[in-house]
Amino acid sequence: MALPAFDYVKAASLEEASRLAKEKGDKAILMAGGTDVILLIHGKVVPADTVIDIKGIPGMDEIKYVPGEGMHIGALVKLFDIQNSDIVKEKMPALSDGARSVASPQIRRKGTMIGNICNASPSADTASILVAMNAVVKVYNVDGEKEIPIDEFFKGVKKTALQPGDVVTEVFVPELQKNEGSAYFKHSVRKAMDLAIIGVGAKIKMDGNKIADARVCMGGVGTTPLRAKNAEAILIGKELTEDLLEEAGTAASQECSPISDVRASAEYRTDMVRVYTKRAVRKAVETMA
């Protein structure tokens, strides 16, 4: 695979990476795992002539769970490590499921969750569950650090809220509280190596036998991950029944705007949103903390 010529810089610090990225603007692209970056450069999807490799920057390769707070996942943590982390599987199994859903084992050993969301593909497997779980993207810039709520992070196909000089350092996922559960389901043509036809992430909070709160996010059916807000409103305050699940699933399917392509028709995607919304909500309740 022949690549166009580009400059390669291995940054030794966040400051170095940020300064160069700010200086180069849209001519620079940051690289952690590289599984998406190389394809973007090869396909000339981005106009970058400089690749800034952040793998050598210390302090961003850890998964840290803080009781009473939540999960911190560094920008350099591989998807394979998230998938197999004992603490992630124990405290937030839906995150493990989302990581496991990405591509192949080979890709997951190189690719990162941060790279998966920064690539901003509408079908990104980790995006939907991170939105459902109300994650926060933490960013370093030489002009100052900031936090971006995941609901505000995705701006379009291959577009995010990141500005020149921004370097994502971690994603933070709030701790699941008592009587809260989450789940992620992906539907694809093949079980491995394929993009999601659709993906649905859900986070549910119960109060007794009624749903106290709900966050449902659909992937692969719009230009960004989409919150199914009408479905959420239908769920909140109700007892979980098969009829309620069907009503919520139908509402979710009416909130999306998928396209037809070689993997599936728009009509098929719409119906699968209905089916997988039901499955995600049900599993989220079954796996309550």
C-alpha cells in the first residue's frame, strides 16, 4: 500500500504535540494506534502532511478506576486491553463489549478507544456506548486544558469538537450507581472485521420496578451517534414490560435517518434499531449494579 509523502514527528510531551498540531492546523494529524490514521492518509480523506505520533508521551496508557468517581481510560490504552481488563469487565462490562466489537483482534491490539472516537465514524462501536454512559473527553492544549461532554463531541462524519492544538488525554466514564446498568449491542454482516450495520448503547436506572432514567444512543444511522430521546422519554417512569420495550424500540427507529449501502438498506437498519434498542435496554436492566 503506497502512502503519500508526509513528515513524521514522534512527540515526547503533550506540550510538543499540542504546539506542533496548533502550528500545522488541519495539515497535522495525531496518531496513537494508527489503525485509522494510515487509512485516512492513504485515502487522502484528510489533507495532513504531518503525522504527530503521541505513543511516546508518558502517563496516558493506563486504565484507572476510582471508587465513587468512575473509570479513566488513557488515550494510549489499546482496545484489546479494555476488552480484557478485569476492572472494566467487573464495573462497566458494556465498555468491554464495545471495545470487543471493534474490527479484529489484530486491530484491537494496536487501535485505541480514543482513536476510535476521534476518527468520528458514524459506525464507531465505542461511540454509542460512551454517549449512553455520559462520558467526558479530557483534552490538553497549550492554551489550556478542557473537558468536552461526549454529547457535544461529535459534529459530523469525521468531524469532532476538537480544535487545532487539542490532544485528547483520556476519556472518563462516570461510575454506575446502585440500580444502574448499561449494555451495548452491535449488528453487522460478519461477526469480525466488519463495520456495524447499526449499534445501540443503553444506560438505565431503576427505582424499584420503574425506570427512573434512560440514555439510549444509536450508531450507524446518522452522521453522528444519535440519542433516542423520544424512546428515553417513553421509558422513564414506566415499569419494564415487553410492550414498553416494543414502544421504545419503535420510537427509536423513528428517530434515526440511516442510509442504504452495500451492507444494508435504510429500511433494514431502521428495523434493526427497533430490535436492538429492545435488547440493549433489557440487558442494561439485567446487569444493574
